[in-house]
Amino acid sequence: MNFIDEYRDKNTILAFKKLIEKELKKPVNIMEICGGHTHSIMKFALPSILPKEINFVHGPGCPVCVMPRTRIDMAIKLASMPSSIFCTLGDLLRVPGSTISLLELRAKGGDVRALYSPLEVLKIAEQNPEKTIIFFAIGFETTTPMSALLLEKVIEKGLKNVFFHINHITVPAPIHAIMNDENVKIDAFLGPSHVSVITGYELYKPIAEKYHTPIAVSGFEPVDIMQSVLNIVRQENAGTYEVYNQYSRAVSAKGNKKAQELVKRYFTSCDFEFRGLGMIADSGLKLKDEFESYDAEKVFDCSVQSKNESKACICGSILRGIAKPYDCKVFGKACTPKTPVGSCMVSGEGACAAYYKYSKVN
């Protein structure tokens, strides 16, 4: 069995297409929470395959995209400190700050490093004991356990030169914020798959019940998404609002308990500002007080004065699900992956990057 080809099989995709066309009774607005779904939807041209009544709406499921400029400016300030080595995910480097990006700072001589794994920090710290190592931790529930594990290893090894700037966020809180926005009309969700491996799909049941909104936790391949859309159509027809676990080959009801316990050991909830959504209560994570000696925001001066976002950029509206990349006047013109105006064009999971890469507009 080939675990890629079977989920990209043309005949299977077309079979789901026929079933969706046959059973669809009304327009459905489906928000894909994860940016990975956005890229798959565009890469495999699913909007052109599905009936026009199936409208995909892009959500805030890209951790780089939702980082507000203030957090980017904090990162740049920390990376500019003398004798510092700044470590983070590669996509973050190109997000514009108020005056400069991390990538531009690196070009000017700053020691800014993109990591494949957070655990690389251990080797960097051991090889550079005289340096201050800053790890800019970012991501939803998928990556939070890795940051927790890194902190555990730092403590075990007695490393005193590693500090964490925590930017971990959670999925449910921004969904509530979106559903409480009167300008947004969402009928159903494609639930994130990798996040759900950690959290379990039962996490979304209160959301489905509160807003009477079906949620299909879906894999990333086109067959996965088509099967999930069919389930949503059937739930819409039946008037049900359940959590459907399409990605059962990887996702369970309760998730990864060991990973969850590791996160609870070191983190506690906090309010967090999302680009486009504003400050959302209990939507982020921070280090517990007993670990504040590793918290870069407690140890160093992270105060910044950030400039407003470009008025031409509509990333905020895209992340809230009330606009699409095509609606932006600078999309594919002044704003491209090489010259990004906003974060949605930067990230490998950004909606604008997906439209630019796979559509025929540019």
C-alpha cells in the first residue's frame, strides 16, 4: 500500500466529486483552520473541481501569519543584542518588522539561525557557552511539546545561557473569536490534522455544539479533503453538528497524553494578541513562574514601539475569514514571496503564498 498515491488517486477524487454534486443542497462556507489545508486546496485545484457553492474560507491556522508586528519587533530586538544567537523557524525570518526583518538583520551580521528542530539549540548552546542563546518558540499545539522537551533538556544539562521567547498559541480560542464576529459567516470547519494528533479530536466538540457547526478533522491529501467535504455536506443536509475524524489513521479522540502532560508541566495559559483578531483571552501559553529564569521576556528588556501595519495589506481580514488574497490590491504586485508586504505572503502555510504559488493570477 502506497500511503501517498492512494490519497491522490484521480478516480477516487472524481468519485467524491460526483457524490458531493449529487448531495449538495445549499451553499456551504467551509473554513480550513490550518494553512496546510489551504495549500493542498490550491495545489490540487479543489475549488475548480468542486461545485461553486462550496466556498473555502481561510482561517488563522498559520502561526507565523498570526504573529503581530509587536512580537516580530521583540524578536528583532533580542536578535540584535550583543553576543546573542537567535534561533527560530525559517519562515519567521522574512516577516517584516517595523523597520527590518530578521533575514535583513542576518544579512547585516546578526547571528540569526533557522532550525530544523528545537533540540538543535542544545548543541548550539554547548558550543557557544559565552553566547546568549534565544529560542523564539512559535506554533500551535503541534510544536509546543517540542519546546517543552527542549526546556526539560536545558534544565537537565544545567545550561544557563538558553532563554525562551514563548509565542505558542492554541486553536480553540481564535475559532471562538471568529465565530463571535458578526461579519463572519462560517457553516463548517476543516479541523487541523497535526494539531489534533496532539490534542485529540474531542477538543472541538464544545465548538461544534456551541455554534451548531460541523467540524471534519481532515488529512492534507486531496482525497482526505474531498471525503471531509462530503461529510460536511451530509451533516449540513441532516442538520447535525458533530466532529468527524476523517484523519483516523493518525488522530485519536484523546490525543497524545504524554505530549499534553509535558506541556502542562512547563506552560500555563495567557492572553495573546493575534494579527487580525486582536487580543484573545487564554489563547496563548507562557512559561510557569517557576521557570521564569528561562523566560526572555522576564530576563531581558523586550519593550518595543511598533509601527502600524501597511494600509495596503489585508492579512488581518484574510486571517479573520472575511477576505481572500484576490481582494488585496497589492497581491502579486507589490506583495510577492520575494517582497512580502504582509505575513500571509511569507509563510509556507500562508494563504497569499498558496494563491500566488498555485493560482494563475500572478
